[in-house]
Amino acid sequence: MLKKVEAKKLTTIRKAQPKIPVIGVFSPCDPRIDADSRRRSQNIIAMVANIISGKVVLPDKTAVPVVYSDVLIDSEKQADIVAQQFRKAGVDILVCAPDTWAPRRRGKH
């Protein structure tokens, strides 16, 4: 039998403090690609993060922080790692930066 656990009441706050959002850049990966292609994917992640950094600002012109992970997501294991990295960094916004090997949708748009 499971032990009963009580819900926890949150403390009252008088004024909300807005959280500054954090952008996290990552890339999916195909585990079949070679080492050079994997390095290229990691470089693309860093380039995208650096391009975005300083360009996205809040209404008061404060730059939104940008972080990235060079862990390429080619399975659930890597997805869990990146998710944990992003949670620790406070990431709220995800940017996916796939390499050119990523499948493209064909047909009418």
C-alpha cells in the first residue's frame, strides 16, 4: 500500500517577479553519420547560438540569454542529457538547429 502524501501549499508572494527567458539551442542527429559530419553539426549549433545571442531582447532592451548543448541528440539517452542541461540552465525556449543531412519535406508547401 502506498503512503499518503500531502500536497504542499505554496507561500504567498505580494508581487510577481518576471522571469527572464533563456533560449536553448540543440540539434538532432542521425547516429549513422560520420565523425566529421557530427563535428559540423556541433559547429552549426554554436554558430546558431552565437547568431541569436544579443539579437533577441526584452521590451526593456535586455538581451535574452542563449545557451547551447553540443550533445547531439540521436537517441532518448542524449535527449535526456540535453533536457537536464537545459533545465539546469533555466531554458524556456527551444531552438532546433539541424544540419543539412536532416530530411526535408518534399512536395507542395
